[in-house]
Amino acid sequence: MSENSSVRIGLGPDPIQIDGHVNFLRGAEGGAIDIFLGTTRRRTNGKETVLLSYEAASELAVAELSRLIEETRSRWPVLRTVVFHRTGPVSVSEISVFIGVATPHRSDAFEACRYLIDELKKRIPIWKQETFADGTTDWVEGTTPDID
Amino acid sequence: MFIIVRYYAMLRDVTDQNVEEMEVPQNCNGSGLIEAIIDRYPEVAEFAPYLRLATDTEYISRDAILTEGSEISIIPPVSGG
């Protein structure tokens, strides 16, 4: 985990502790907190998923998340940010990712939160493998990070 | 010279390696490293257009010149969230 007074970043196998993250996001200057939670869906393209398993290039992922959060803070007046992503197995309906931002006003919170999850999915080195009810597994087709 | 190469996700499955040493010519760049990997694992060719290279802390261009002992991660298309 990487944390300072305004940014908390984490990757790891433990279940997401929502209350602790919300407490970190709350503060007197803030007027809005927007939170996105990603959860494991049971059905994808007609196939039944029993769990997702996540793998990360951890050091690079934390460094890229730091850069993404700085970029977000340069575009919206974000007071505090939390990005936590699970690694390892995440069963159906469990939370795989927590994104939270605190801002003075709600429209910025919605936009900054959406930007973080959209960009995380495009460029942070994390991979998702589906395990289906019939026992087969498949790496989810992903997105090539745009670095140029 | 030798480069330390790390594989993730579907590339680890294809190569059956987490990390290995790869011999490449002096002044090899990122594209040259990918070619060396394809020489050893022809199945990697289908992924080649979609791969990124990275150090422990940042993505690097395929034009970047590699140095002896560099640790390079091969990043297939990402799918977090």
C-alpha cells in the first residue's frame, strides 16, 4: 500500500474494507464523495463465471496509478483519492476494485471517479482470468496501453 | 548481452515462464527484444502487435535502447477493474 494524507493506493488479496476508505475520504473541505465499486458478475456472454482471478505487475501498477491520480488531480479539484484493487481470486458478487474521490462539489466527484476507473481499465497492468462453471479458464481480452 | 524478461498473464501461460534471461545483440532495442522472444516462443507472434514493454516503474518505447542486465516486463493487453 502507498499512502499520504490525500492519496491511498493499494493492491492485494485482502477483501476491500469500505468503511476505512470512506473515512479516509471524508473531510471538512469536501462536499462530495463519489465511489465506484467493481464486482464479479456471474454471467458474461451467456457463460456462467464462478470466480475472477486477478494478477498485477505490482510495482509498475502502483507507479502508473500514482501518475494517473496526479493527472486526475490536475484536471479536477480532487481533495482525496483512494484506489484499491484486489489480486488473486474474487468470487461472484465480491468487490474487485474500489475507486473513491472527494471533491468540494458533486459534479467533479462523478467525473473524476469515472475518469479513474475508465483509465485504470485501459492502462494499469492488471489482468483478469475468468473461471467458468464448467471448470475452464480464460484470460479476458484486454486493452493495449497507449504510451505514445 | 543478457536481459532479464518478466512475463505476465497469458504470456506466462504461452511461455511457461515467469522470468528468464534472454540473450540479445548489443544496443538491442525493445523491438529487438520482442523479436528474440518470438524466436524462442513462436506462439508469442500473435500477441506481438499488442505488447508493451516496461521497467519496474514505467512503460518504455519499443525504440528504447536496452542495457546489459536490464529487467524488462512484457505487458500484454490489460484487463483490470
